[in-house]
Amino acid sequence: MVTNQTALLVATNANDIRDIKPPVEIPSGWEWLWWLLAALIVLALAVWAWRWWQKRRAQVLLVPPVPAHLRAKQQLQEALALITQPKPFVVAVSDTTRYYLEERFNFDAPERTTEEFLHELRRTDLLSADQKASLSDFLQSCDLVKFAKYEPGEPELRELHGSAVRLVEETEPPPAARIGEGNSAPHILQTAGK
């Protein structure tokens, strides 16, 4: 005889039956190998990309600088366009000459007054005595136009221009020191250790 209590107990147990659990995956012990292999591949790709980037960065396109004497000659030629305007012409020619001397001889010419520059130049052997005298006359003539409002004629301006060109030509480096200057093709500079 089944009592009410027993029937209730059987009904409760029938609702308490759960479904079968899915199988539990047991690690084989080889998963770490696949993760390690993937990490090594990613690391190898990163190292390759970094080396490639470093190599590309080390290859610098190097355009050879224009030598001081060539740049000065070009600027002096361009200054001829100002010959009808004495003061701008003289400023251009004078500044070109001063910057050329600074770059060519590592001499601080542009920041000094003419007197300071000539005084210091006398104590050096950068130029010959004739070149120093010519430069002194040139700079003093330029100062007359720049500061004393003297307006020379075109022949006198051409003479100043000729003095500047002569100074550049007389002091430019000898051809043996200029090997490779005429080659205007860019060069690739490779750093050592590649």
C-alpha cells in the first residue's frame, strides 16, 4: 500500500532527475606546445619587422651639400639682379662674402663689425696680405653704401661685385680637395653593422 507520503516522495524524486552531463575534456598536456609555438611565431615576425624597419631607417638618402664657394658664386650671380638698387645690392654682396668666409674658414664674420672682423683677420694667416687688403677695401666700400647713404654708380657696383667674386675664386679649395663635388647624384649612406 502506497501511502500519500510515499507517493509524494516518488513524485519529488522523479522531478529531481537531472540530464546527463556532457563529457569533461581532459587536457592532453600538449596544448602548451601550441601556445608556445604561436608565441614564437609572433615574436619572430616582430623581430623581423623591427630589423627591417631599422635597416630602412639606417639607409638615409644623403644629398651632398653644395660647397661654400659654389653657393657663394651662385648668390653673387643672383645679386646682380639688384644692381640698379645700390643698398640692397651691396648688402647682398657683402653678406654673401661674409658668410662664405665664415663657412670656408670657420671664421665668425657675419656677427662682427667691419673693424672687429678686419682686426681679427689681420692676426690670422687665412688670407694672403693682398687678399686682406682687397677685402678691407671691399668691406669699407660696402659700409659706405650701407651706413653713409653713399650711392655709387653701376661701374663701381660691378667693381665691388668683381672683388667679391675674385676673393671667392682665390680662396676656394683646390680641385684635389673637391673630388666628388660635381657629382650631384644622391648617395645612400649605410650604417656599419648591417
